Amino acid sequence: MTDDELRALLDRPVLEVAPALLGCVVERRTAEGLVAVRLTEVEAYDGPNDPGSHAYRGRTARNAVMFGPPGHLYVYFTYGMHWCINLVCGPDGHASAVLLRAGEVIAGEDLARSRRPAARSVRDLARGPARLAQALDVDRAGNGLDTFAPSSPVRLKPGGQVPDERIRRGPRVGLAAAADRPWRFWVDAEPTVSVYRAHAPKRRRTAATPPAPTGAVPGSGTLGGEATEPSIRSRKEPR
């Protein structure tokens, strides 16, 4: 696949684009050097047709980049501490994107290790969307970058095409809405692919019952409520 063919690919529907991106390479150049990641796992998000997409309810300041043009990065913050990288695709104005879930570091391993000191092995350097963003050192400043612009610090490059028989598909990771759609694509038997985790509904919790005042019915003070997310300090860097 050439650069021109890759650019043309991104103008197609997201479910065609996502599996075709497997094997492509994302390069990130900084003053420290170059890190390149070969994509081994991605997820498709189809805007107004997809309850799991950030753009399902329309355009906002946060998701504006998703509406195009294709080839730009949509970078968002999650769980109060992690960045995730998406590649905008589809016709300009449609708001579809591909989440870059995992990849193999093929250049700049030492630099990626310095950014991911918690990684237990080479395969874990970009094994998951937050880890991939850390290895590439992409954060909010990357939002809106054109990956085809010669001056862009983040570039999308063609890679070795993955044969169809090696591509697998299944449900997306951790979604509460549209969780059954098989819109996650990965390279079969590839060790850098992340571990699948289904969405875990928040558990309802019951507050402790205070001592019942005289004449009160025991248990009448019990309250129910949604469990909240742990504080930022309780979350660790992804290993």
C-alpha cells in the first residue's frame, strides 16, 4: 500500500478502514527521537450510527475533530489520567474514527521503555490504548494533527498488509452501549494484542444503616446509590 492508497482508504466507511489499518505504522518524532508502532489491534466507531461513539449525540467542542477531514487524530482523556488515540476516517462530516488499541514497537524501543517504565516486557510497551499513547508520547497536543502533513510530528505510514485469514473480529472492549457489535479487529496470535474485557456495570452499594431511633422501623434508614469511580490517586499507570 502506498501513501496515496492509504490516504484514499481513510475516506471509506469505518468498517472497511479499521481492519485495513492493521499492519500500518504510526510514527511519532520528538526531540528525543523516533518511536514507531505497527498496529495490531483497532476498534471502529461509527458516529451517529453507533451508541458507543463519542459523536453519537452530535457535534461538541470535545469531538469536533471526528467530523473530519479524514487522516487527523482525535485524542481524548479517559479515567482521569490516560490519553487514547483515534484516527478520523470516512467522508468529511460523518464523524467516524478508529481507536488505536494496540501495536508492536518496531523503532525506538529504548525511548518507548523510558516512557513506559512499568511495562513488564517488550510486548507490553503498546499493548492497550493508554499504553500505546504513552509509548508514542501523544497527549492533548496531538488532537487534530494531520497524519499526512510532512511537518506533523505524528505520521501514519503504510506497513506490511495483514492477510485476511489472520484478521479476527469481536466485540469492543469495556463498552456499556452497543457492546455486542463485533467492531474490534486484531491480528491473530499476535502477542501485543490487549486482553479483552467486557463492560462491568457499576455495582449498587448500600450505605451503613444508622442506629434506629426509638419507634423507628429497623432498616428504614437504608439508602441505595450508584458506586462512583475511584479517585485518580487510586489508579496506577497501566502496566
